[in-house]
Amino acid sequence: IAAVRTQRGDVLRLVGIAVPALAGASAVVGLLQSVTGVTNASAVYLLAVVATAFASGSVGAVAASIASFLLYDFLFIEPQFTFTVSDPGEWLNLVLLLFVGVVVGELTALQRARTEVARAREREARALFRVSRVLATRSDTLAVLAAIADSLRTEAAMDRVWFAVARDD
């Protein structure tokens, strides 16, 4: 049940970030092309891809890239409001948008994952330091077991921790 809840949360996060980011990117592209006369503002969609990838990882990066490809084709490529492309040069732009979107999104997702790993390692290092400090400054082993158990329970999100101590220990 927890896995289903996590997957549902991941999907909701993906949709919650991707939809507004892609809608905003579409609005900006529309403004750039109609007001300023920019002929190909498709690169604006990369911002939506990066935001989605940062929030929801690789799956979000690929989904946002595909959605960007389809949105730009549907909204801005002649004939508009179809998925037909009349100019072969526009195919190149669309394929490049898709390719660059996937690559940039994957790189963003990879950086996000590395950041999470670094934070986990930092938490682990701090916990190990606290345990080693408690052990180094102990008066006797039994006196510090409660502090070590507390640290393990907190850092490893355990329900309970216990130690077995023999007479010789």
C-alpha cells in the first residue's frame, strides 16, 4: 500500500509541476512569437522540462519533453491545431526540441539524484560522528548504549533498537 501511495504521490507531483510549467512555457512562446516576431521560441519549453525534471526525476524529464514536442507542434507549427507538419524544416526543430529536452531533463534529474545522495551521506556522516564522539567520551559502555540507540533510531528511522550485552562485554 505504501508503494502505491508513493507512486500516486510521484504522479501527482509530476502533474502538479509539469502542467503549470508547460502551460506557462506555451504562453511565453505564444507571446514571443506573436508580439516580438520570434519565429522559433521552442527553446522556452526547455525551462518547463528542467523544472519538471528537477521536481520529479527522469520520468518527469521524458514526459515533459514529449509533452513539449506535442504542444509546440499542435499550437505553433503550421497547420496549427493539428499534429501535421507541413514544413520539413520544422521536423528538424521538433526532433531537436525533443532530443535536447530529454538530454537536459535527464541531466537535471541526474543532478537532483546526486544531490539527494550527497545529503544522505552527510546525514550518515553526522550520525557516525555523534556515535563515535559518544563512544570516545564514555565512562563505560553501558552508559552510552542509550545514546547510541537513540541516534540509530532517529537517523535510520527505526521503530526500536536494542543491544545484547554479555557478561564479558
